[in-house]
Amino acid sequence: MEKIVDLLSARVARAFEAAGYDPALGQVTVSNRPDLCQYQCNGAMSGAKQYHKAPFLIAQAVVEALAGDEMFSKIEMVKPGFINLDLSGSFLARCMNEMNADPRGGVEVTDRPQSIVVDYGGPNVAKPLHVGHLRSAVIGESIKRTARFMGHRVVGDVHLGDWGLQIGQIITELRERQPELPYFDPDFAGEYPAEAPFTIADLEEIYPCASKKSKEDEAFKAASQQATAELQAGRRGYRALWKHIIDVSVADLKRNYEKLDVSFDLWMGESDAQPYIPAMVEQMKADGYAYLSDGALVVDVAEAGDKVEVPPCLILKSDGAAQYETTDLATIVQRRQDFDPDRIIYLTDKRQELHFTRVFRCAYKTGLVDRDKCSLEHIGFGTMNGKDGKPFKTREGGVLRLEYLLREVTDAVYEKSRANSSGNISDEELRQIAETVALAAIKYGDLSNQPSKDYIFDVDRFSAFEGNTGPYIMYSMVRIKSILKKFSAAFPEVALGTILPPDRKSETDLMLTLSRFNETVCQTYEQKAPNRLCHYIYELTGVFNQFYNECNIMKEADAARQASYVTLLQLVLHVLEIAIDLLGFSAPDRM
Ligand code: ARG
């Protein structure tokens, strides 16, 4: 379905033309004074200069050219030269029926599909997922789903941190604890055990212990660095251990992401990019971009007009070690080869902004990608803080594990639903419902903020059933589901499917809001702003509740009118369902 603003703009442009003016002046926007009109066009104001004419004369002529068009119920010139428009009920009803007939709720598929890689999640193996990784997963998943819904070819890559010092630390700690394992015997030529010598629970204890030692004990630190270097150089036993660490870790990560309803097409990591480094570095040297500075190989990426200093991109340290930058650059080479992407979108904490600025500039400058063919984009998000305004911590002050956060919110929702429920839902089902609603609470609580902003994660507020929260949206959806069920039980013979022109203000508002779904999804995608879609569904549930409170559907005497109301509710539910799926959560059938 074409976007309403586009339809209106095209229509008004024709009227400008018919009146002898430039059609480009016919741009229509949603009214910024909804108390006065639904849509407006300010073209006559800009046309005034161009035509040396009073704007109201231009507007008047356009209004006359529009007169009688059944698309509108109001076409009005307001001095000094605004054109105010209201849509007619018949036009709105036609839009509703068109949306209703479309499984996509009227959202058009792009006519220029792109190939897009979304790099999100970014967990580090052997370290438990903590809340710092939550935002990347939640925002990235929504951006991926929205891009895909728009018709783009999208791959989501978890981009594991699987190549760093943490692996060397774990190897060193394991060697201290179990030196007899074959992985440490340089002469061992047999096959290593298929089974890992540790569980995820072991790893979770080993890693923090090793990391602490590495900070306190110089010898341990040196040994860890040595082990990392040997691993990277290909030492057989270390490679085998590393593989175990990844397998055990990834199995656990998958379980956790599944709970978040986040899934990746690719489970690639930093290690996968390593083979691309040597040739890339040689090329950068050969082309004269990379040069030695204090023993390190660097590429200058500062630009005139930089407000902060942008240091050169570090390609190889003086000991020859590849850096975080190097790996990201090589990953670009790899992705280009695998997907030839038009866009790569990265989601990390905004504190990594300078890193990505340097990587992107270096990639463009050295020709790893062509600026016009592939856009590299970083979405840097703000911090999720606790109620005290400081980064979220456990009561003991440690980093909070994602699992615990999920559990805490699920418990809060469960307690509320149990208190609210009339006792006709089994405890088991209540638990399941709480899981679904808790996920909505967490994701909506996050996504309803502009990504770049910090926000306060308040379990009580996020899990409240009233206000601008996930559970409130769920509650409204459950309400519609239950009305629909009640209705079909009471009136099984009523044929649904046709929506009539609205017969009251609240119904007009509801239709008007529904009709803007298409453009909202497009804007959400273009601006990479899931908060826009959150805002929309909050508004939609608000107008729905208003409408529903005003009209008694069950008692409506006019059968066609009644069927129209119910069909409209089905459409509201359908739109909400599409929207929350794009946001990455789902609604229960009852709560
Ligand atoms: N593993 C990194 C971290 O925990 C995030 C990786 C983000 N993606 C990337 N291509 N650099 O900070």
C-alpha cells in the first residue's frame, strides 16, 4: 500500500500544477496541530517568494483545484497560506480494507533490495553474557528483523570475541591446574579427546580466576601472553583446547540468546578474520598507506575538520601482533568476499565510537571497500544504568549476568500476574506467560529509548502493567484477543472482513493511526530507530483503548457496523503483532 503522505503529496502536487504552480510545492506532512487538521501542506508559503504573490492566494487556488475530491472531508485554506486537510471516512475505510487484505499490514517491500550485514551481540567466549551485551543483542535483532521485513537480504553475525588474551589466560590457568592433560605435552602426537576437559560452570569459575591472576601476577600475565601467541601461531594442543573453549561457550551462548529470542545466521568470530590479515597488510604497505611509526605499522586517518584528535589506525603492534582494528578491517575483507554487502551495520556501546571511526576511515582510504558501494555504519548505544544512575551491577557489585536479570524481571511479572489473575490460569501457564511478558518488558524498556541515550533499567517500572511499558502493550493485545474470542463465540454467524467508514471521532483516530503504520516502519528502518516503532505501538494501543471504551461492540445492533468494528480490532491486533515481531518479542494469548 502506498504511504498516505505520498498519496496526499501526489494529489496536492497535481492541484498545485492545475492551479499553475510548481508541483514540487505539494509536499504534505502529518499536521503538527492535530486539533486543527490531520494533514497539512505549507507549499504556498514557500511558493510565495518564487511567484511574488501572497501565499493565501496560492493556497486558495490549490484548495479550489482540490475541491470535491472524495479523498478529503476538509480542504481548507488558513491565512497566511496554510492548506489544512482531513481525510474522508470513505477514504480511510478504503485504506483500512486494503491494509486488512495484506498480510504485511500494508507495508511495502523495498524496490531496491540491498545486501546487509548486521554485526551485533559481540559476546566474548569464556566470559558469561552480561547486561552490557544486552543492548547490542536487543537493538541489533530489531534492526535485523526490520531490514529483512523491508525486503533486504540480511545476515546477522554474532562476531564472537574468540581470539583474545582471555584464551591465553584460560590455557595458562588450566595448565597450572591440570598439567597432565595431553594438550600441554608438546610431544603428544595422538588424537585429543573429543570431550572438553571442563564444563561451562568450570569455565565460569576458571576465567575470572585467571583474569584476576593476570592482573596481579606478572609471571602469570607473561605466560598468558606467551600462550596466546603460541595459540595464534598454531600450537596444536592449544588449538584443540581453544576449540573446546569455543564449543562449550557457544553452546551456552546459544541457550542464552534463545531465551532472548535473538538468533544469528552466522556464528563467526574474530578468529575467522585472521587468515585475511597478511595479504591485507601487504596490500596496505604496497599501496603506501601503511607505514612504520615507532616500530608499529599504522595508517593515518585524521581528517581536516576533526573536532577530536583521531589517532592513526594501528595495524600491527611493534611485536607484529594484530589489533582489534586489524581484525575488524580483515573482517570487512572477509564479508566483502562472502556477501558483497551494500551496508555493514555494527552495534556496540558508544564508547567504541572512535574505534569504528578509525576502522571505517581506514577501510575507505585503503580501498578495502568503496565508499559509494558499501556504507559502514556504527550504532553506538548508551549505557543501561541502575536506579542509582550508575552502570548496572549486582548487589555484590559485580557485573550482572543476563540470565539473572531475566530471572529477576520474570519473577516480578509473575508475582504481578498471580496477584491479578482470577485463579483460572494454572501456575505452570502463569510461569510461561511471565517469561513472555518479561521479555517484552525488557526489550520494550530498552528499545523505547533512543539507542544513543543512556537509560535507567528499573525493574518495577518496566514490569508495570500500566504506562508506556511492554506489559501494557501485551495487556492491550491480550484484551483484543479476548474480545475477538468472546465475539466469535457469541456471534459465530457474523461474517467479518469489511471495515466501514468511521462513525465516531475515536474510530477516526484509530484508523488514522493505523494508516500510518507503513510510513512508521519505513522510518524505523531508515533511521535505525526502533524507538519510533515503540512510540507508534504505544500510540496505537492508546487510541484503541479509547475507541474500545467508547463503543459497546457486543451490544451493537447494526450487524454490518458490528462486523466492521470487530474487523477493525483484528487489524489493530495484526498490526501490533507485526510490530512486536519487528521489535523482537511476542504476546501471550492471555495474562
Ligand atoms: N567483542 C566486543 C566487545 O565485547 C564487541 C565486538 C563488536 N563487533 C565488532 N566487529 N567489533 O566489546
